[in-house]
Amino acid sequence: MANKIFAFVGPYASGKTTIITQLMSMGIPVIKTYTTRPIKESDPHSKIYITSSRDDFLRLDFIVKVTYKGHYYGILKEDVLEAFENNHITLMILDVNGIKQINKLIKQNFYTIYLMTDYVALVDRMLRMGLHNDEIKYHLEYSESNNEFENWKNTNYVVKNTGSLTTAFEQVLSIMGLMTLMPQEEFNKLVRPKKKTTVLP
């Protein structure tokens, strides 16, 4: 079995962190992203990001380096190579610029999954996250101006995540080859109606 890396792509609040956190709880490792943005330990993002000072960040050897809202984000080259060597499946979060950068190093067994959503779902999630109107407006305008709603065209797989998270999660598992076929006998019970028994008087 070839070792693979799956990178999640999508606009803010599309569900990247939520799905990756669930996959991590199943034991699937993640390549963490270094950032100069302060992240509290209670924040779900703390499982995926490592906070670094600006000076320390600029000293590190990143294969991917991008900026967002005035903060740096980067992925170490050694972390990517180590993941390929040691793990059958590894996760990461990227944007389109990050994909272009990492494709210079990785040519095979690197797959991107775009989480497709819509404005209604995004606004609803951001409200539940406690974001104010100005913050919501910023994230939506950023996604628009950076064509994040069109990035599905540049990825290997697209998973629609506007409704049930369970449905999206199961699609992701299937893409990764982590869904198993049930025994034929169990399958038959699901698709074939139970035979009615005739009771004689």
C-alpha cells in the first residue's frame, strides 16, 4: 500500500478543521501547520496548528508559506517527507497557493479534497462560532476575492458539505479507502425484503 497525503481545501468555515479533527480521533496523523497567529489550547485549531513567534517562523525551512489576515502560515519540508516515509495516510490543510508550492516537491500520492459549501451554510457556521458581522463579511469577501469558491476545479475530489456532516465525513472516508464492504449476507438483509411467513389457521 503506497503512503498517501490528503490535503483539505476550502473557504473559511467549510469544515476542514472539524473533519480533520474527527479523522485524528480515529488515529490518522496530521502534518501540523506553523503559524504566527496566537491559538488558545481550548481552540480546536490547536490540534492542527503550532503557534510560533515571527522571528522563529522566519528561520524555519518551509515547503509551503502563505499569509492570511496578517499572519504567516507554513508547513515544514521535513514534516512532509517524514509523513510520506512513515504513514500510510496523513492529513493536512492547504490553500491553492499551498498546493502549487507542495506540488513542486510531491508528484505522486498527494491528493486534494475540496469541501464545497454555500453562503447560507458558511454564515450559519460562523454565527455559531461567535463571529461578528464584520468578521463574517471579511471572510466571505476574502473567499470571493481569492476565488476560493472556484478552487474545486484545481482539486482531485469534491465533497459537498452543506448539510449533514456525517454524510460529508463518510464520503471523505470512502475517498481515502477507509470504508469497508460489509459481508454479502449482511448486505442482502439490507436490500432484500424479509420473506413473509404464512400462518395456517
